[in-house]
Amino acid sequence: MSGVRLTLRPGVGTSIDTDKTLTFSFDGKSYEGHVGDTLASALLANGVDIVARSFKYHRPRGIFSAGSEEPSALVTLRSGARQEPNIRATEIELYEGLEARSQNRWPSAKFDLMAINQLPGKAFAAGFYYKTFMGTPGMGTKFWWFCEQFIRRAAGLGKPTVDPDPDHYARMNAYCDVLVVGSGAAGIAAAKRAASAGARVILCDESAEAGGSLRSACEYLDGEAAQDWVKRELAALAEHENVRVLSRCTVQSMFDGETYLAIERVADHKLRPAPHEPRQRAWTIRTTSAVIATGAIERPMVFGGNDKPGVILADAARRYAREFGVSPGRSVAVFTNNDTGWLAARDMARCGVIITAIIDTRSDVGDAIREAGAETRATIHTGSAVLRAKGFQTLSAVEVADFNETTNTVGSNRQIVACDALAVSGGWSPAFHLTSQQGGKHLTSQQGGKPVWDSELQAFLPGEATSNWHGAGAMAGKFGLRQAFRSGEEAAVLALADCGLGEGESSVPEIEGDSIDYAPAPVFEVRSKHKAFVDLQHDVTADDVRLAHREGFVSVEHLKRYTTLGMATDQGKTSNVTGLAIMAEARDLPIPEVGTTRFRPPYTPVALGAVAGEKFGHLAAERLTPMHDWHVANRAGMYANGPWLRPESYNGPGETVEQAYIREARAVRESVGIVDVSTLGKIDVQGPDAVEFLNRVYSNGFAKLPVGKARYGLMLREDGFLFDDGTTWRLDEHRFLMTTTTAGAGRVMEHLEYHRDVVWPDLKVALTSVSDEWAGVALAGPKSRAVLENLFGAKPISNDQLPFMGVRELKLGGIDVLIARLSFSGELAYELYCGAHCGQGLWDALMEAGRPHRITPYGLEALSTLRIEKGHVAGPELNGRTTPHDLGLSGMVSTKKNFIGKALLQREALQSEDRLQLVAIKSVDGQRIRGGSHLVAGNRDEPGISQGHTTSTCFSPELNCYVSLALLERGKIRHGEKMFATNPVRSAHVAVEVVSPHMVDPKGERMHG
Amino acid sequence: MLLTCPYCGLRDQSEFTYRGDANARRPSFADESIEAHAAYVFDRENPSGLHEEIWNHTSGCRNHIKVVRNVTTHEVVSCEPVGPFAKALKRGRAT
Amino acid sequence: MSRYSALAILRNAFTGNRHWTPAWRKPQPKAQYDVVIIGGGGHGLSTAFYLARVHGIANVAVVEKGYLGSGNVGRNTTIVRSNYRLPPNSAFYEKSMELWRGLSHELNYNVMFSPRGVMNLAHTPGQMDAYAERGNQMRLMGVRSELLDRGQVAKLNPGMDVSGSARFPIEGALLQPDAGNARHDAVAWGYARGADQLGVDLLENTEVVGFLKEGDTIVGVEVERAGERSEIRAGKTGVAVAGSTSRVMKLAGVDRLPIESTVLQAFVSESIKPILPSVTTFGAGHLYVSQSDKGGLVFGGNIDYYNSYAQRGNLPVWEEVMSELVAMFPNFARLRLLRSWGGIMDMSMDGSPIITTGPLPGMYLNAGWCYGGFKATPASGWCFAHTIANDKPHALNSAFTLERFKQGRPIDELGAGPTPWYH
Amino acid sequence: MADAIEKVSPLHALAEPGRFGDTSGEPGVGLSERLCDSLVQVQAWPDSISALKKAVKSVTGASIKPGNAVATKGDVVLMSTGPGRWLVEDETDDLEVRLRKAIGADIGAVTALTHARTVVSISGERCEWVLASGIALDFSADAFPVGTAKLSHHHEIGLTIHRTGDQAFDLYVVTSMVRSFWGWIARASAEVGYTVS
């Protein structure tokens, strides 16, 4: 092929601005194009014929189409961090400085050493990989593993970058009454009609310029050139207050509930996005109804060498001539089985393209079409077919044979027709990809979604709608401008009815131009002994399809999976129907009985970053406590605890985390420490039935909890396993403040709400999450009371006024502070809650008051150390597989009342004493017990099986050794036993002694003091 | 997919949390039998076609709704309020 | 029937590939079989294969509603691993690994098992401890595992965001070096061809519409083929229909099971040159990704959280999955999603499978694979075949009972409890 | 005794006044933040809705409006957040106490949320566009009229959204996540340009 820019005049190059020249590069060579060009049109204009190599055989490939259906012309666009592999040259708009490279070749697209893949030829057919590389018996997978390295490197298309994407992405939620997909004749008609009835309309088109086929149409609408008409109408629509027009915006997926995902390419037509401009925007469009007017995709014909650069779809060739003023070759032949090929030839000729021959499989062609043919001055070969494309690398001639329409075979007459481009038309396939994504059946329609074969059009049409969508134009089999306008309006009326709106006004323009018959002859393949391709990108040949048939892979899904037909980046847009037709012929079945595969979203490939949208790099919200800044300023390492960030430890200069937490924990035991507990879940429980409700959801009793007291409570799941724990404070008769674990807050809230609403709706209980209302600070250590006395005076804090588990409200600095005497560490301790916005103030006051006692802020690690020493369970022990009995909490399980989980806790296996039970272990020789150890009887070399595992591990300053809580088989009766904590992945094997988990102050004298 | 919250109106599914089969009915509170609870907790009819299920409008009013949905087509057939205010909401009185 | 080899390929190439024969027969159903397996997916086909190969029971039919391999075996992300925590799972999946390693040979079909390693990222020290605990359990069960630090992770994954400023910084990872992936369709076709060669009848486009019963005992199935109904009698009837379990069991009068069906989506990008060597999972959410031999990134995340039989998912999972993927690999943002699809998962109440005799006499049930069924394909078939042949489970599947729920013996890896969509 | 403890906004360091994002034209939106003096949730039992409405009226002087219409009177704002449930905002500091006195346990529940929410206000020509870029609601004036409130979320961040004007919204954001929310809304506003006051 050697494309060439035509002499530009009115009607030729309607989409480009020849006054504006752009410089771009391909494979390092610099070229010029115009504003309005695509990369493909600019390459064609510059005579670049080989732009890519195919996936499997690395055969040279050129430009095959003019749109998103392109299977061949894939290039790598941009470089560095913005490098994008597999971009279709037919879609990318030319911009100044555009940089593109061919891919999947070495050293160049023209000369690719990997083309050696063609040599084994027929050996490399469908199913090749399944039949070899098994290696020899006993070798296991090694041989394949070895070969696979090379195969992987040879496969793949373009190269990805390893640099992070420098651009950002955005999302948009949009609502409308009628979404119109596609802004061709049918889409514009639908949008106008819907807007005229007052509907909110969104009109999307994947191209930069709206108009679809109108952009290259030769017809006049209301006496105006189609191109001018489109521009005017679209401008009017865009001005309409109810209409939003989105160009460069591909509707990719149809989801449930009339939800559509569309991707707008905001800045892909620029060298880089403007500052603050997203590269792409993902539109989530929720509509009441939709008009799908996505047009149709031209099909090629299958014949020998049909993949050669120079073979191009006829309508694409016509568009290059009309819109971009480019001829695909110096002499162009046309091969068709339908009238549209002839009209494409005529339109090209009118633009100045030299048409040398028109070859039609049909012998009987209408007079109007013959006239159009005559206008091109080409030699006419009816009842003929192209048997083979000839030429080294690129097309130089075609071999034409006479064609028998009844047997679909060629005769013996052969002629060589010289040409460097061949425009082919094998009929049209409606683009109902979006509606096919829905698949499945519908309540009211058993046929819904399933495509229907139209033997007149030789095409599948979308099946009955499964939801509120209405097909229009070529997508629905309504070909030609007149039908497109009419069906667009009809679809809009149906969509308006879905919205409960009136019918609006009709405004179909008067159309001057051809009346075209789109129905092709049922010819899909011209059989010859030459390699003929069905799927151009994946190199699936017609023989591969027949081989699949021979080997029994005859169902359409098997065909696809066995040959990879239709699985390339174009998802078979130009090859699926042809593949089916060849399989149908092999099976001697009508095409529809072979079936179709369901199209899957997205319609065209979508940047992963665009779907991530504004979440790219901002994966999840962080939850911060009111004292967050103080922690950071005071050298706290922050630890992600679910969405929360919590201080891990406050690391003094040169101090390790371990040194820091040991210091902090020691300070608590010896004097006083302060810790931020704002992250605990807090639920306000109120109402006349609040106490009854708590009594049902906790395994221990709450009926008799006095006002002004807190109680530790256990919650079980319905299946009897531990769910969560925490304290609940009775603030007055009908008002409680429940606390939960940090991680469990959300699920506890949902659990409670579910039971209140669904199970016991008659209980008068109000549940409100107040986790964000309260800042929480815990003071712990023998000096904690002294600190509080500094702030509140001695009396309110005395043991009488605030006994263990007591709760009261006091004033401090003009605000209310709730104080509860609770201990997680086993020391004398308090929790103080105040309004979150005042949290820092409370913290500062406590720090100030604690200064005489060298108050020490402590983090999660020390908090954990203190509770491990005390044998208090937390998240790692509440792992969803433990029961109260396992953790030594049987006393918390009421026998006097029912509660959630009680019944299934009685199941036989949960009552067994063979289960893993909570113990502590102590390192006996000073070695460090590391997290994740298992308890075994044997030495390092022969550890034996696991009898249990550690759950929470620390260095205990109190015991001066490494300790851990652990779950051990029958652990309760094994205190004193010597074992090993083995940790092979961390290369540790530590001798340990099993002890009671209550390692510090087992009688609880300190916290009660 | 969109669901109609009887209080907030038609909303995107991302605002809701799925809470399972609406026909899994907890035994009466007095019942402590393993059989009855095991059937409630573990056994599901899991039909294709119409399915009655509970959703919570977690990112909205936090009310629960009983949704009848065709699980073969994802078509939402109805959304009914459940919970203390179900009657008021059914009568069309938001509050 | 021809044996596959490099030589056979060459020989056939010289004769224009005209002499290849069907990979399996398309037989007419007999009136009676020793065993009928319902479900021509991976598990049903492997069961039939091992019945014939290991137990010498070849008078077997596999009854498939659509085409062979039309269920989850052809819709998954192809990950093969045995990095489990709880001993019953660990032993079972390690048996599967052993079978995977010899599978291409055993079947004379290249299933492209690729032991490229499975890496689970950890994002906090606590998560590292949890992975250490799992890795140690694996080691004690004889499964290789390694704990990697951040530097080692970075080295193996060019492009991964290992910076401390990531929203969920990567602390390290647990690696099972012998795990990897395989070509899913090849597994179905390899088992199909293998079973067929041993005499098993594979009945495609044959839908079970009822069960034949004598009293309570199942004695076969009623099927519909090409619009016609017929009876196939069977000494034993095995059910291995994954997402359709509840539907099929209802035909036998079993109305309730500890299973709910949900949709799981999977995604594949365009083909690119190799960039991702191992199977990698993101630990601060739910995401797994690997690169196929063809070059596509194959990935997935959580199920869509609702019951579904629609093989079609929704947008929230797309957004979640893509945002996690590009959080882990910010260089993937410009790569492009090619295709997504959905499969129906039979989610059990503890996230672990059921391979058992019963629940009715004459019947055997293989179900509850949640979304872990692909890697189990060999061991599932091997154990199910054993269970059918011997009328009792093998030690490897003896914990995967139906009764475990009522007894209080769940096998709950995540500790998520009896909420199927949490597993 | 401690010094007076003041409220500190979690956004105090983030919401610096100025002009940000695209500065090529007029700013598309303006952002600001504030804390509530009092924000209290009241909820009735199903049989005591009218008693609760009466009690609210007696305390605030304002009448609850039907549906999601927001009642405002002076500095009082009454927003519905669910069946039988409203948020009451005013500029006093003892609203909770007064409401609790008027609403006994037989009528309903009273819960202070003054600190649980931080209010982010957005105004300007492009405010619908900015909000729609992250929140799955229909922000058009027909669907979301001035003087109504809706509950929604931005990913995991819960929001109560009050349309205070044609081009103005108050968003009551969960306090612990308001910094993340601010980060998002600032990024979303950058494309259209924004001011912070």
C-alpha cells in the first residue's frame, strides 16, 4: 500500500484543517499531518504501509479500518511514564509532537525477526500449545516452565512502562431521562426528539466529532451538505438546556438498573493534560431509558493473504478519502458482496481516488449500482471473487477468479489485477455490543438479550430488550439515512414513554441521495489453498476454524477458546460473524444454530486508571483522631488499624520501636501513661427497651447494671463464636454508651441495627454511632488518680465517688468530660471522653496535670504489651474461630437468659475440651518469640505438627522476658509444660513454657485499688 | 443497580449493604434449640429467579428494606420497608 | 485416538492438519451407567477421569447442560496454590498441588501449569505476623513458604508502589514459590479427553431435569437432549455443578443447603509484554493479579455482595478492583481493561467446600467451592472419585462434610462466620 | 483547674484561605468550613412522632417540615435524616440539655452529634459539577431543590447534604474522616479552580 494525500477541495477532507500542519513521529521518523487527522489517516497520507506486526506469526499489518474496530494498526503511543501500548492508530487524534512506535517486532516493523514464527506454518495451528511441551514423565512441570519463559517473551503486544502514571483521572455521576449512545443520524434524531419533549438527555459519541456516518455522507439534508447539517444540529443540541453532549466519550458498559459507564477521553488528544485537567473522566450515567444508536461495523471477506497491508475495509477507505482527503493507495480495487462497496468506490472516485477494479461475488447487480460503478471508470468483475492478495509484504496485485454463487466456490478463470490497495466489503454487523452485555433472560421475555439472525441482512440483530433500552439505526438493523432518522425518533418516543413523558416533536429532515440496499450476498469466505485470516490480530485462519471443527471444538464458545478467535484487543468486532459462518458451513448448520457468544464489557479497552477514577492513589479515606497532629509532632510512628491511624509508639531520638514500647509500658506500671483511645467504636443506645436489647445481644447479663456503672460485655455471633467485646456504660435509666473494638465498630453497629429492625422491631431502642462524637483518652498507672486529682480535686475521683467500673460526668475547662474507671492494662486506670473537637484540649490538660508524675504517652505496642501481660484478649484472639470457653471467659456466658449465639454455642464440637485454648507462653532462655510462631513438641529439625500458635507477642518489662498469648490444644490443662515456639519463616525456634495467661496481678488488686 | 429506599428514594447500590435472605427467620427469642438455630443460620433455599432479601441503606438513613429481586436478571421487583417505622413508611408517610 | 506430541504436530502439519481427530467422542447416552456425574466442568470431568483411572470404574457418564467446561473452570483467574492456614484445607490443597505437577503428563495434554509463585502482600506488622503464622503452618504441613521483606518484594515486582507514602505501604509478603497458575480451558479439555479415552461418555447439551428415585434412593437422572427427554439409570449419581448446586439439588428434593450463589467478576487487560512475574495479591483489600502467557493481566477481587445467578456483575466492584490494582501498580493505570465477565460461585457458610456422600442414598455431593474451585480441580475430582468408589470419604476430604455446620466443625479460614458473602 | 478548653476544627491546618487549582479563569467554586455550636439528633418511637415534633417546636421555636425539606428559623436548622429522626442545629451550647428535658425516654432519644460532624460548605457556579464528581446523587435543582437535605456518602465517608441555595451546599461530614473529605473536594475543585475562605 502506498497511501497518498488527495488534492483537497470541497467535499474532500471534510474533517481536516489543511491550514494547520502538525508534526509527529512514527518509529523515530518525523512526518506531517493536519489538525483533524487521526494517526492512521496521517500515516496513510505519508505512504506508511506497514505499521504493526500480528500477535502470533508476526506478519506485517497495515491500517484496516477507520475506527475502534481496528484489529491491526496497534502502536505504542508516547514514551516514558506516559507510554501506552496497543493504541489503535485509527482512533488517536493527531496532535503536535505525537510520538508513536510500532510494537511486537524486532528490530523493526518492516523487518521483524520474529516473523520466523511463520515458518513452522501449519504446525503452529490452533491447539498447538496443548499438544506439546509436556516434557517427559517424572520431569513434572519443569520442561513447560522452561519453555514458557520464551513463549511469554514472544507473546504480548506492546511494552508497558514501569513508571507510575503522572496523570490523574476523574469521575462524574450524571442522571438523565434518556441516554443516547451514538451521535449518527439515528442518535441525533433520538436526542432531538427526546429533548423536544422536555426530557433530560445525554448524547455520547466515541469520536471527537459527532455525526457517525453523516461525517462522510454525500447526502444532502434539508438541502444542506450532511456535514454542515450535523454541525448545526449538534450545536443546537448542545445549546439546549436539557441536553448534555459528550464527545470523545465511549459508552463502555451497560450495568443493571439502567446504569452505564462511559469513559471520556478529556486530554488524550493532547501532548499532555493541562494543569489540573484529568486525563480521562469516568461517567457513571444513571438514566431512565436509553436509545442505543451505535451503528454497524463493516465485515471483511476472507480470502488468501487477506491480511496484507493494503487490504482495507471499503467504508474505511471511503472515509479516509472523504473525511481526511487520503487515498489508501495509488490504485485501488474494490471487492464486495453488496451494494455499499460500489458506492464506496464511487464516492472515492469522486474524491479523486483511482479505482482500478470492482469485483463483486454477485453476478446480478442493479442498474443504479452499475451506473455508480461506471462512474468510477473501473473494470467491473461481477460474479467474481478475489482469490488471493499478492505481493511481498504489502499488496501489489490481486488474483481474481470467477465465482459460483450457488456453490460458493471459485472457477478456473484467473486474472491478475494490479492494485496497491483493496477495499473490501462483506456486509455489515450491527454493533449491539452494549445490549448484548446484559445477556440472560428477562422476567417478561424468555428471548431477551439473545441476538436474532436476519437472513436478509445476513447479520445478527439485537434481541428483545431486557431493560429500558431501544435500538435505533444500523445497530437495530435499520440501515440507510432515512431509516436511521425514522428509527431514531421511534426509539426516542419509546424511551420518552419509559419516562412518562409525551412524544415530543418530529423533525426528520428531507434527504437527497441514494437509496441503498445494505443486504449482502451470503458469502463470507473465498476458499483457496492460501492462508486466509478470520481474526487478523490473533492470526486465526479459516483453516484453524475448520481444525477446531475437526477436533470437536464446535460449540461457539469452544471455537473461541480453542482458536482464540475474537479474543484479541478488538474482541472480534470484524471477525466474529465470519468465524461463525465458517464454522456453520463446516457443521452444515444455519449460522444462528451455531450460536453467538455474549459480548462482555467494556465495548473498547478502557484505561485501568480511568475506572479507578478519583480513587487512583487515594484508595480509602483515613480516619484520624482529634489528637493526630500531636502524635505526629511527638515522634509517633503511625499504624494503620483498619481505616484508623494510631500511634504505634513514640520513638525518642535513636530509640527503636521495641525500646520505645518497653519504656512506655514500664512507665505505665511504675507511674502513669496516657493513650489515645478515640478509635474505639462507640454506640449510643437509648430507649425504654435498651436494657432488654443489651441483655439479648451480650452473652452476659446487663439487666442489673446500675446507673453510673460500666460493665464488660461479650458479644457472640449467632453461630456461637466470639464476635466482639467492650464495655457498656449506663448513663441513666434508659441511656447507655456502648464501646466496641476499633476494628469491630462498623460490623457491631450493623449487627445491632439488623436485630433491632429485622428481628425485634417491637423493641423501642435507638442506636446511633457516636464514635466521631467522642474523643477518648485513657490514663493508666498507679499515679493516674493523682493526675486526675490535679484537675478535678481529690473528692470526685476518690474510690468512693468513682469506684472500679464507675462512670461519672465532670466539668473541665468549661466542657463536659465523661470519666469511667476502667482498666485494660490491669493498673489503676481511667477513660476520659469529651467532645471530639475538644480532644486536643483535654489531652493537653492531662499532659500538663501529669507533668509532676512524668506522664508518658504510649502507643498501640505498649497498650498491647500491657494487656498481654494481664491476659486480656483483643483482636488477635477474637479471630472468629474462638468461643468464650476457649478464651477462659466461660464466666461471661449467662446460663440464666437467652442471648444471640447461645443455642449454637451448645453444638457438640464447640463444647469439646480438645479445642485450642488460651494460654500464655514465656521464653525460657531469653530468646525472642516472634509473631506468628507455632507451638510444637520437637526440635528445629523435626518440629512435628502444630499444636497451636501464638496470637499476641511482646517483650514483657514486668516479667523481663518475651511472652506471648497463644491458642494451644487443650491448653488449659497444660500450664507448666515445656514446648517450642517455632517460626521457620523467620528462622526462629524458641524454648518456651506454657503458663496461665494472667501473668500480671492475677487477682486484680492494682486496678481495684 | 439501584434500589429504592422507602425513605430516601432511588439510590445507587453502593449506598446499601446486603444483609441476606429475608426468609431466614430467627427462631423466637425463647427458643434455645440447636436444630432451629442451625436451620436459621446455615440452611438456604438459594433460589434462582425471585429472591427476597434484606438490604440496609447504610450510607443513607440506615433503615433496612426487604427487596424482591430476580437474581437471574438482577431486576428489582420491589423494595419494602422493614423495622419499627415500616408501617408508617408503607402508608407513604415518610415520618 | 492420537497421542499428542511435538512429533504428532509435525506429522499432521505435513498433511495439512487434516488427520486430527476429535478430542473426545460425542456419544449417545446409554440407558445405564455405573456412575453418572452431573456437571461437565472441571470437577465433574476430573472426577470421571479419576473414577476410570484410579478406581477402574469406566462405565461412567458426565452429563453437561451446555458445552464442556462452560462453568467456572472457564471463567476464573487460573490461580493454583495451597497456602492455607487450617490443616484440613492445607492437606487437601497440597494434594492438589501434587496432582497439578504431574497433570500435563497424566493427561497427555499441556495444561500449562506454571509454578511462578503466589505472593500475598502485607501492609502492617500485624499482617506480617498473620502471614508468618500461615507460612509456618504451611512449613509444618510440608508446604514451602517464604516471608519476604519490602526490599525482596520490590525486586520481584518492577513498577509496584513500595514507597512509604503509599496509602497502604507494603511491609512485606508471604510467598508460596511452588504455586502459580494454569491454562483453565486446557484443564477441562485435558480431563475430558483423558476421561473419554478411558471410556467415559461425555454427554454435552444434556440437561438434568429430574432424578430417578426408588424410595429415597437416587437411581439415575432424567435428562433433556435436543428437546427430548430420556432416563439414564445410574448405580451412583454424583453432583458437581458449582453455582447451580441449589437448583440441581432441588430437583432431587433437597430444598435447603448451606450454600448461596453469588457472582464473582474477573477481568483481563490487553496483551502486553511480560511485566508481572508472579501471582500477586493486595493485602489491604481484596485483589489478585497475574499475567497470562498471552500477556494479559488477569485479575479479580471480591464477589458482588448479593445473591446472583446472572454471570454478570456491577460497577462498584469494577471501581474497587481497578483502584486497588493501580494502588499496587501505579504504572498499570494507562494499561487497558479488555474484558470482564462473571461466574456464579456456590458460597458455603464457612468458605470451605463440601465433598461428601449423600445427602440422599445413591447420591454424592461436591459443592461449596466459593471462588477457590479451580486450584482444587485435581484433588476435588480425585477425592470425589474416591468417595463415590468407596462410599466413604478419603481422609483428605473427611472434614468437608455437610454435617459440620450443625456439629460446630466449620473450616473457616477467615473467621468470617456463617455469612457466605464475607468469605 | 484547667484553662478553658476550646473547640479545634480538624481542618484548621488544611483549609488555608486562598485561590487554588486552575487559576486561568474565575474560580468555579468556593470552599469553607465551620463547626456547629450544637448539633443534636432526636428520634421518636413509631408511636410518638407527633409528641417529638411538638417537643422540638417548644424547644427551638421551629416546626419540623415534612419529608426531606429543611426547616430553618433564625439560627435553627431542622433536617430529617430518617423516619422519625431529625438533626437539630442551633448556635447555643445547651441544645442537647434542653431537648433532653423536653423529650423523655417515652417520646424518643436525644443524642449530641455536635462534634461528630464538621461542616464543609461549597458554593459557586460549578458546585453541582464538583459534588457530582464524587457523590452518586442527582444534584440538579429539580431533583435536589434548595431547602432540602439528603444523606449519602463519598466512598466510605458519610454525608448529610443540605442545599442552602441555588449554588450552595452545606455538607455535614463525619469528623474523623473530614480531612480525607477535604482532600477529595479540594482535588475535585482544582479542575474548575477554587477559593477557600
